[in-house]
Amino acid sequence: MIPLSWYLFLSLILFTIGVLGVLIRRNAIVIFMCIELMLNSVNLALVGFSSYIGNEIGQMLVFFVMVVAAAEVSVGLAIVIAIFRNRLTVNIDEINLLKW
Amino acid sequence: MTAQALVFFILAFVSIASAILMITRANPVKSAIFLIVNFLSLSILYLTLSAQFIAIIQVLVYAGAIMVLFVFVIMLLNLQDEKRLSDRFDVRRLIAFVIVLLVFAEIAFGLGKSVSGRFLKPAENSVEIGKIEFIGEKLFTNYILPFEITSLILIVAIVGAIVLAKRKFE
Amino acid sequence: MHRYIGLALLFPLLGFIINGLFGWRIKKEKIIGWFGSLTVGASFLVSFLIYIELIGLPSYERKFIVEYFNWIKTGGLDVSFSYLVDPLSVLMAMVVTGVGFLIHIYSIGYMHGDRGFARFFAYLNLFIFMMLNLVLADNYLLMFLGWEGVGLCSYLLIGFWYDRPFEKMTTSDAGRKAFIVNRIGDFGFLIGLFLMYKYFGSLNFNTVFSIANKLQVGDTTVFWITLLLFIGATGKSAQIPLYVWLPDAMAGPTPVSALIHAATMVTAGVYMIARSSVLYALAPTTMTIVAIIGALTAVYSASMGLVQNGIKKVLAYSTISQLGYMFLAMGVGAFSAGIFHLTTHAFFKALLFLGAGAVMHALDNEEDIQKMGGLKDKLPITYKTFFIASLAIAGIPPLSGFFSKDEILWGAYSQGSFWLWLIGVIGAFMTAFYMFRLVALVFETPPRYGAKHPHEAPKVMTVPLVILGFFSAVSGFIGIPESFGVKNLFHHWLEPVFEDASAKLTFETAHSSFAEFLLMIISVSIAIAGILLARYLYLKRMDIVRNLTQNLSGLYKLVYNKYYVDEIYDAIVVKPVTWGSEKLLWKFFDVKIVDGAVNGSAKLTSIVSSVLRFIQNGIVQFYAVVFVIGILIILWLIF
């Protein structure tokens, strides 16, 4: 049988890749996708725990994470569209209005 | 190496490779495609954990709905490719890379300390709790309040998205 | 009934709120005035019903504590809004609301046409509310609330006509003076309370007095407590050395002078000492100080009253002098005599002030008695009531002032010393003299008011005068001395309140009816002498008066200018304080140090932030990197 730690390490690797993506990519949409990747890696860890501990709480949490992710994506992409309409770019290095 | 381990390694390899490819592609459409691959491999991983319902939802919601939204938006905005990765690898990104490696090392260290030697195999009832019947029952009894609140969140998100994305009235 | 004592406080508060908030909307003066008056009337009715209830009980049961709600509860300090119903507090409540009610009604006529009509009634109602808090409180802190509250109302009402000139200043300056001088006294009062809390561990009357009952006479801490409380009393009740505010307080409307600066508020100090009689009985030194200060004030301010020309000024000095008598009574341990004089004084002094108000009303606010005269026929009711009140204050039997003043003098002789009595009698002579000088110059000499057409005040003003006149005449009969072979009802009524204190004060002198009668005859004849002298000089031989003032012009000027006390205070207290405040505290400490520190810290912040703002470069990913660094640190701390 596979121990839980394997799943957790896989989850960690995916999470780290997601963080790296958020930090180095410039395209706002791709950054968004990286965030989705991070959420999924956490979901993996949650499902793993759920089935190894033997209760349903982890899976419930995953369900709700998905709902929130869906809501977040719809609002976030709307924001991206609004920004693009105003600035004609989604490159976040150029969207630096909030500075001194 | 058992068959289960083999399956796990294949899936793990696919998901990690697709994730790395996703963050390194200059074209956002390609990134989106690799992300879908990643989601699908995760979905199968859920199945190996006997979480059937979550696996289905993963395909339906993520790979189906959310990623379609992404692709739509990418098409809608008609973006150009980013510059190549090597061109934009400045000092700040190097620092970010180092920091991320440190975070990885730290969490790996913590994980190794806390779960090594424990949770060697799934719980007896793991098949039971992954079933849609069981989850459905819990969702409409114990978790009814959060479940109803999610509908509120979705409504707000839809209204917010419309307000943000629509063109201003002249 | 005693459980509804809160209603007595609630009605005036209601009047204050409604008149204060909506008075400017209600255009009809009648509604405002009668509403304000009736709230006080209702409050009088409540007090009266409680009085009836107390009468029906045996004397040792006449004490209730009615607790409404907790005010402060922190650590060892536990203060409630709770009221004490006992013979003394009910008596005070009845005096305050009763006289207050009549003066409210009088004000409807007096303040007619004033643009601050509603404001005036709101302040008066607030005053009654605060005064009731003062006299009904069952702990010192609630009493202090009332104490400060009446001080506030006094300030507001002295400066009521804030835009009118008054002597060398404006009325609001007079209000400020009253407020600041009172503040000095209140400071002493407050320190006294702190000391009391430290020593007794409580501010409740019951707790403090029951602990005090077990202490030895001559306790040092109690001496300091009582002395500090007495400093508070000298401020509020205008005794030497803090009396200077009261003459200036006459800048306010006359009903205010009658209610606050004669009948009720200024007696708060006397009430406070009577209430704390147990503590004072433990501190003979303080008692002596109180008696001496009282006697000195009585004769000192009476001497100033002799030569003043403002009708209200004379009455103001007379008030200070009469308060001196009350303190004299307190100081020699004749507590109920002091309260008795307080009660009768409230009637006749309120009457005198209201009469003065009626005169001023008739003469377009003329205050100078040298421009009056001959009003006897024009203002018959005012004249008669004023005359009765003057007789009462001079101490002519059988009017009320005779009984109360004589009891104080007897107390001063039998429980104090011959000298205190002598000072008191000299004061009584002066009192009789200046009062009848006033009567003669205002009403009986030939008219000097020029082309004005004086007319009697409306009914709404004269009816209170008549009622007060009636009480000034007869209220003395509730306290006929025992020497006449009848029971002294007033003493009997207050006995339960003062029995603890009286037990501590032992006097070896036997009660001698003969001595008492003798002293009575002496003081009455002296008062009559004063009256006759005043009438002789001012009605028949004005030339003597003129010669005297010219020959003794130095002395005359000294007294007329109030012994230059205001100027002395100005030179030794006010000037140094203003100089210190301006040059040292303002120009140096405030500008250089306080402002310097404030501006310096602002400058430092802006320098540091002008460097740090470059962190805010607007690149979200940079923020995210910092964020991840934070996670790194937190994880490092966890593992």
C-alpha cells in the first residue's frame, strides 16, 4: 500500500510549483491558473487525509473549496477583463497604479 | 513495486510535468491546456484514494467549467505571447525562486517529521465515505447550513462578475 | 411612598430635557413657563407626601435608602444612584422644591419677553434636579455630582445674559469667576473624598458614619477630611476666603439670585456639614475653625453690606453674612439650629430677592438704590412683603428669623464662647441696620427715579411674594425654643439625624432658661436699635450720613470697595497664575516642548516614511514575494 506521505509530498511539489508560477509569471491570467493549481494541491492533501483518517470532513472541505474557487474565478476573470478594457494589457508589471 | 505504486508514480509524474510545463509556457492557451492535464491526473489520483465523488466533481467543475472560462477569457482578450522565459529572468525572479525553494525545503522537513511512519494505509471505511450516497447525506444533514451559504456566494459572485465585466452604459 | 423618591428627581429632569430640547420650538411662553414650574411643583408634592409618610412613623424608623441602579462598580469602589430618605433630606428637598416652585412661577412674569425664556427654564429645572441629587444622595460621590451640577447651573445662569455688561466686565466674566472660585473649593472637597475613601474604604454615608462612630474624638485623619470638606463648603457657600464670587453672581437674572444664590445652592455647604455631623463631631479643631470662619464672615460681610448701593449687592452680602451664621451654628455643634436658620432664611431671603426683582422690574432694571425711593405707594404688595422679610431677617419676634437666629446665638453662647456670641450680635445689629437702610432708601424716601413710571408687578409675580411673606412670618413657630415651655418641633424632627453627633459633643453648661431669655432680650433690643438708627438716619437726618461718609471717607472707601479683596486676590493669585500660564506654560512649555515633541514626531514619521514609501512600488508580485518570505519566517518559527 502507498503511505499518505507520498500524496502529501506530491501535493507539496504541486503547491510549490504553483507559488513559483505566481511569483515569476507576468500574465495575470496565468497567475490565476497558478492559484488554481495551488488550490488543487491543497485539495489533494485534504482528500488524502480524509481517506487515511477515515472521516468525511476533508472531502466536504474540498467540495466547498471548489465552490469558492468557482466563485473566485468568475469574479477574478471579470476583473481581468475590466482591467484589460482600461489598460489594454494584463501584464501585471504594467498594472502598478497602487504605488507611492 | 506494486501496481498501485506504479499507477501513483505515473500519475505523479504526469501532474508534476504538466504543472511545470504550465508555468513555463509563453502562450496562455498552452498553459491552460497543461493545467487541464494536471487536473485530470489529479482526478485519477482522487480515485486511487477512493474519493469517487470528488473525482467526478473535479472533472466537471475544474476541467469542465472553470477551465472553459479561462480559455474563453484568453480568446476574448486575444493576448500576445509573453516574452521568452530566459529574457525575463531578472534578479527579482531569481530571489523568488530561491525563496520558493526554501519554503519547499521547510514544509518538506516539517512533513517528514510529522507523518513519517504514520498513516501507512487508508482507513477501513475509506471506500464508504467516498461514495456519493454518503457525501450527499452528510451534505444535506450535517453540512446543510454551509451548503446553503455556498449558493449565496455563487449568486454574489455571478452578480459581481456581471457588474465588473459589462461595458459601461453610455 | 418613599420608594417613589426618584419621581421627585425625574420631574425636573423631564422639564429640563423638554424645555431644553424643544423649548425653542414652543413659541408660547406660558406653556414653557407653566410646564417648567409644574414639574417642580410635582416634585414638591412627592417630597411632601414622603414627609407625611415619615411623620406617621416612629422617629427611629424614619430612614430609608432607595437604590435605583449601580453607577460605578470597580475594585473596592461601589457607588450607586441611591437616595437617602430621612428627616434632614426630606426637609431639604421640600425647601428646595417648595421655594423653587414659587420662584419658577415668579420667573414666568419676570422673564416675560426674554429671548432666552425656554433656556432659562431649562437651566432652572436642571438646577432643581441637581440640587435634589445633592440633598438626597446617600453617598458622597452622588452628592458631589449634585454639588458640581448646581455649580454648573449657577455658572450658566449667572452668565445667562451673556452679552450684557456688568460692572467692569460682562456677565459671563462674573459666571467664570464664580465657576473658578468654586473650583478651588471643589478641589478641596474632592481631595477630602479621596482621603475619606482611603481611610474608610467607602463613600456611603451609612458605612462611613458607622465606622466613624467607633473612632476616638480628635482623630487626625478625620480632622483633615473634615477640613478639606469644609474648604469645599467655603467655596460653595461663599465663606471667607472664597466668598468673592457671590456678589458678582448678582449679574444673573434676579430669580436666579433668589433661588440659587440665596435660598438653596449656597446652603449646600451647610447641608453637607450637617449631613457629616458625625465626622465633624470627631474633629473639634475643625469645628472651632468652622465656627470662627462663620462668625468672621457674618460680621465682615455685613459690614460691606452697610455701604453698598446696588440693591442686589446689599442682599448678596446679607446672604454671605447669614450663611456665616449657619456655619457658626454648625461650628458650635448646634446642627439643627443651623438647618433651622437655613430653612427660614430660604423663605425670607428668597422673598427679599424677589421683592428686589419686582422693584427692578418696575424701574426698568435699575439697580442703584440712590436712584429709587418713594416706591411705597406705587408697589404696595412688594413694599409690605419686603418689609416683613426685613423684619424677619433682622430678628424681630415673632417672625421666623427671630427664632432661628436666636437659637444660633444661644448655641454660640452656651456651646461656644462669649466672643462668638458677641460677634454674632454685632452682625445682627449690622443686619438690622443695612436692611432698614435698604427699605428706607428704596421705598420710603422721596422718589429719585426720574421720569420712569413704576407699576406693581403682575399677579404671577406678586402671589409668590405673598406666599413667601406668609412663610417668612410664621415658619419660625415650628422651632420655638424649649425655654418657652413648648416642644421644639424642629429639633425633634431632626433629632434622629444628629443624635450620633450630639452624643459625641459634650457640653458641661446646664441649660439655663434665664440666661437664654436675657440674651434673647439683648439681641432683640440690639436689632431694634439697628432698625431705629437706620430709619432715623436715612429718613430724617440724611445730612449726618453725608457728613459721616465725607469725614470718614478713607474708611468708607475701604468698605465700599469691599476691602479691596478682589484687587488683592487679583494681585497675588490671578496675576501670577496668568503670568505663569502665559509666559511659562504657554510660550515655553506648550510651544517649545509639547508642540516640539508633537511636530518632531510628525517630522520623524514623514522622514522615515519618505524612505519607506519606495517599498510600495505597485508591483503586486513584489508584495507576493514579501508575503512568501513572511510564510517562510512563520514556518521556521513553527518547526
